[in-house]
Amino acid sequence: MPIKVFIVQAAEQARRPGKRVRARQRTAQWDAYLSGARECRIDLGQVNIIGIPPPLGAASAWVGRTLLIDQALPEQLMPRVTLGWLVVGS
């Protein structure tokens, strides 16, 4: 069964956004997602931390990190740490 193939030239102006532009777009998307978020505190002594996290005492190292909180809940939470707070998307 032959398939028709159409070759279309992209417009000269078509360009992939640069790395910095893409990073800013991702940040804007996260910020928009988190605009309706709520802040919460988690007792890290009650949490099983896996992976290679920054030292618990280095608060500034946690800022901007995205975490996965997998609980026995109907949803998984993917919060982001901002200024020492855990911000949980709604």
C-alpha cells in the first residue's frame, strides 16, 4: 500500500526558541500552575527521603527543587520549594 509523502519547507522565520527563552517559559508555566497553590509545612522527621537530596540544614539549596510526595492518597503531589516553604499545586 503506497503512502503519499509531502515535503514542506519550513518558513525562514521558523526557529526553535533559545535555551534561556525555554527556561523562562518553563518557569512561567510553573508559576502559573502554582498561582492557586497552598503553602504547607512537612515534618521531615516523618518523611522517608530517597534519592540524593541536598543537606537538610542547607535551606537555600532546596529553593527551586521539585519534589514528588507519593502518599496513600488518590493523588500524587509535586510541590516546589520556594524560599524555604513547600508550595503544593492545587
